[in-house]
Amino acid sequence: MTDTAWIDAALTSARPQAVGALLRYFRNLDAAEEAYQNACLRALKTWPQNGPPRDPASWLIMVGRNAGIDDIRRTRKQEALPEEGAISDLDDAETEIAERLDGSHYRDDILRLLFICCHPDLPATQQIALALRIVSGLTVKQIARAFLVSEAAMEQRITRAKARVAGAKVPFDTPGAVERSERLASVAAMIYLVFNEGYSAGGDTAEIRFPLCEEAIRLSRLLLRLFPAEPEIMGLTALLLLQHARAAARFDADGAVVLLEDQDRSLWNRTLIAEGLALIDKAMRHRRSGPYQVQAAISALHARAERPDETDWPQIDLLYGALEVMQPSPVVTLNRAVAVSKVRGPQAALDMIEPLATRLSNYFHYFGVRGAFLMQLGRNEEARVAFDRAIALANTSAEAAHIRMHLDRLMRDSQPDARAANAAK
């Protein structure tokens, strides 16, 4: 690696620990972030000549803390600046701080940092933006590009989130066991939201937003390192890996959606799949099932099938049934209906989703799935109405194009019937 590459990798890896510790010290997001940035500037000046420190996170915490204190002193004009030697002579101090900042200390700092970013008072979009800025270190420009908004709008969103966190007077003490468990669930949900922001991108925005999936996986792996024995975090990480493994096959050359059963499975990332399968197998051995584990198990069954006709649809149906009990939701039932259509036919699946019509009246996927079932049953006119509604509700041009493909097929299938009717006249 070049000098720039290894320094960038070290700074990225150390960021959550460093910012988390600085936040505990200064109790202010802006102050912690500013202190970390100052430490990074110092690292860029000294590390190329002196080499990497023994513990980059400890080095950045100490230098950032000194820089933050200097900023406070300058602002308040209470004391003279310390001698340069007190800041630059890092050898003994680095060893001491590395010994004091053990793994559990890091864990609490990072968890606190992640939890603050997903504060319950913040809307989901602000939670994601704040986490990507504070924890991941993405620039406002990068985040704005991923969310397809202007830099000014994203800057305002992040500023509002910081202000709300400051106004809420979030405690910075080490969380207890119960609080840690509650925070863990919130953090996992936030990471899943980050992933879905990238995964739900259409073919025309996928290249821009797919990095959000990779960042969510990085955060999930970080959380797994903090809680290596927590099966739901194993399940979350496995789910993200197995879903993202299909990224290269989800859209065709024109950016149109390719359904799972039509995807070129040779394009699936087998390395990610192997990691995901190992994690979900390990999680299941704990015998403490949760929603992320069930969803990962469903993805694992798809990943293990070398061909679409080898998919274990009965088992997927059972898993969705378990998920309905854990997290009752019309969307979960809609997904289960797809498995039911494979096991018991399209009429049984259609009967299952008909009661969802009111609750999913503005949901694109409901009408797309309903249209597909109706088309399989030969009820083409009803299918056309459902597909027209789906197009009107499409979130991306890729979704709309996929439904138009079904409509085109309906038109082609209807033409022979029309010719036969004309011949009979």
C-alpha cells in the first residue's frame, strides 16, 4: 500500500473508537468530531515519517484530546497554550493510554456513539445521516450524493440531528446491562436501515447508493466484534452479507430489475455467501431465534440453491410463518405469499394477500405481486389493472420498467385471443 492508503485504512478503522472516547471526554458531538479531525491532520504529518503507532486509536484519542483542550483554552482565554513538547512527545503517553483503554472500554464508547446516532427522537433519515457522518466518517457530499439530495439539504439534516441530540441531554455514562441490551437493538435497526437505503436503490441509482450497503456491512461487523456471542447480531451480519452477495445480478445491462429466480447465479459473490452461511449456522446453534436470524435463514436457503428449481420453498414458507409470529406485518405476509404460491399455487397465495388490500393500498410491491398471481391464473384483465397501479406507485424507474415488461407480455398473450374472436365474427 502507498503511504496514503495505509494511513487512510488506519484512520477509518480507528474512527469509531477514537470518536467514541472523545465524545465521552468532551460530551459534545461537534467537539469530539473536531478533535478527531485535528488528530487526523497530525497523523498525516507525523505517521509517514515515524511509521504507524502501536495503537492508532489510542494515539488519535490522546492527540485529539490535547487538541480539543487547546481549542477550549483558546476559546475561553483562560490559560496559555501548553509547550509544544508536551503535545508532540507521545512515546510514554501512548503506551500508558493504550494500556488503560482496554477492549471493554472501547466497546462501551462505540456502543454509546452508535446509540446517540440512533436516538429515538430522531427521524430515521436523520439517524442514518448522523451515523454515516459521525461513525463512518463519510463527507456531507458523499452522504448527500447517496441520498440524492443537495449538500445544503444534507448539511441541514445533520445539523438538526446534532442539535436535537444536544437538546435531549443524552447521558454519557457507561450503560448498564439492561440499557446496553436496549441500545443494541436500536443500533442493529439503524444499521439495517442504512443497508436498505442502498439495497432499495434502482438500476439508475444503484452505483451511487450501493456503497451504503458496504458501509452497513462494515458497521455490522464492527458490532459483531463488540458482541461476538450475540446470535441476533450474527444473524444481522449474515443477512446483509447474503443479500449483498447478489448485487451484481440484481439488474441487467439496461438497469432493469432481474427477479431472484431469473438471476445469473454465477454472478453471486461466493465469498460473501460463504461468510454469511457460516454466521447463520453459528447463530442457529445458540437456539435463541430472532427476526434477523430468520430472515438470514431465508436468504441462506436461496443462496444454497444452485438452480431456482432447487429452492426449498416449503421451508421458506415455514420460516416466514415464524417471522409473522415474531414481527406481524402485512409486508411479511406478502413475502410469505410468494413462497405459498410455489408450494400451494397462485390461488392460495392470492387468497392470502387479498385481506391486505386496504393496508397496502399504496405499496408498489403489493400490486406487482398481486398482478403476477392473477396473470398465472389467466385473469389477464385484472392483472393489467394491478400492474397499472404498480407502475403508478413505482419508487424507481427500474421498478416501473419491470412491471411494464409484464404488461407487454400480457398484451402479446392477449393478441391471439383477440384474433380468434375477430375470426368468429
